[in-house]
Amino acid sequence: MNGTFVYHHLKIAPVFYRDVVSGKKKFEIRVNDRNFLEGDHLILQEFENGKYTGNEIEVLITYIPNFQLLDDYVVMGIEPVEGPSKLPQEIEVSEYLEEAE
């Protein structure tokens, strides 16, 4: 780890979100389109039926193995930085996209 890190905001399905929150799921497998690095933080935002639920958890990338996976996928070891949180309101995808523009 180099002392600097990035926050990556990612969607996560409810079944996987629950497993991260419970501590059962200690890894993420993703397309490495963001150049994930050990020490970066993931903000995993629960996403269901086309909208964000408002539930999110921040995790730290603790380990990335040094081997090539197919189609530029990456396996990341993760651990929670803090417990899950609930955003003040549910966000419709269309509203989120409008805010991003």
C-alpha cells in the first residue's frame, strides 16, 4: 500500500450486501476497469429493482492476489471500515443520473 487511496462507489445486489455486512463475504470479484489497488476503499451501495436502497457499507481492499484472471477480472480481499449505514432517502436511478450530469 502506498499511503494514498481512492474511494470507489459500486452497486451490490442485496444477497451479496447482506453477506458483506454479516462478515461472511470477505472478497469482491469485479471487472478491473478502475485499477483497484490495495488500500483503496469500496463504498458498496445496495441496488435492487433499478434503484439504490440507501444501504451502504465502506470496506477496505486488503489484498489483491498477483495472478491474471480472465476478461480483466480482479479478486479483492475486503474488510469493513465501519458498520453499514442507511442513506437519508431512497434514490431513484433516474434521479441519481440527473444529479451526476
